[in-house]
Amino acid sequence: FANLLRALSNVDIPRIRFTSSHPQDITDDVIKVMGEENNICEHVHMAVQSGSDRVLNEMRRGYTKEAFLELIDRMKSGVPGMNITTDIIVGFPTETERDFLDTVDLVEKSRFGGAYIFRYSPRPGTISYYKYEDDVPLEEKQRRLAHLLDVQKKITDEENRTRVGERIEVLVEGPARTATDSMIGKSRDHRTVIFPGTDELIGNFVDVDVHEGGIAGLRGTVVGQN
């Protein structure tokens, strides 16, 4: 995969992004390629699912909490500006409060830019559907979901606020639904950016000075077009 990325970096495309990677696929060679100055975006969506070693083993994920956190450190050290997003399931069968708190701890230490967090629900065809009873009460699943969402929202808010004062390149996607006479786009590290603009900017790269950051993303002003 590292060799594929290096080959793609020679293709005349401004940005290349890959997502939904399993942690086992992010090798040191992949991190090295992403850390080079090229068109590979500084963003990876990499599902962790849980921060409990016991639950990770039941899920057959093939790694531990410690190994995942070490990988996060290597990625952020090797790729300046790396933004990692993830998927997490709460209320997996047999998940205890201790298991859940291990997941909260992992989220707090990983500092994900964003996370899709779901309640577990039985899905026919999966190993867990046949192997386990869905034994975590719905109310408890909902409590854990709400708590973890609050933790991640706080982290997202804090991480986005650190970008205030920066000038970033944004690919303009279209009109912003939440702001009049404004456009929305993505930074290289896959953060949402809103700024005043018109339809003529769609599909173009613009430089934006960021003056606000929060849970919903970044806000700024266009200072140039590439």
C-alpha cells in the first residue's frame, strides 16, 4: 500500500485521500509516504471501535489499546498536521462500565478530529450476532453514547480552535446551508471550512484565513484563489 501511495503521489491530481483503514494497514512505510511533501492528504479515517482490550479481542480487531495509541503517536509525529477520525461502538455485548471507561480514556488520549459513535445493535451475518446475547440495556447504551459524544465534541471544539490564525488551503464544495452568502469546503486534513463567497468558487482551491473554530468546523475569509 505504501508503494501504491508513492506511485499515486506522482499523478497530477491536487489531492488524494484514503479512508476507512484498518490500523494494521498503517505501516511505518505508509506514514513515511504521507509525511513527504506530496498530494497525499494529511487525514486518515481509522476505526478503533473500542478502547477495551477485552472487547477488542471479542471483536477480533487484532490490536490492543496500547498498540493503537502508539500508532496514533507515530502517525502524528511522522505526518505534520495529521488529522485522524474514527468509528466507535458503545454497548457491545458483555461491555462493562470498566470497558466503557477504557474507551473514554482512549478517546481523550487520541484527540481525534472527529468520530462516528454508534450504539451496538445486532446485525445478522456478523459473528457477534450469533455468538453473543445483546445484554447491555438500551438505556445504558444511550447513556454511554451521550457521554462519549460529549467527550468527543469537546475535543473537536478544542482541536479546531487551535487552527485560528492559520491560513489554509480549502477545496470549495458548494453553498453553506448554515450561513447566508457563504460557501463550504474541506481543508487538506478534512476539516469543514465556511467562508463568505459565491458559486463561482465551487471546484476551486482558495486560501482562507481562519478566524473562528468550533465543533462544526472552521470559519474564515478568502484571501486568495489557487
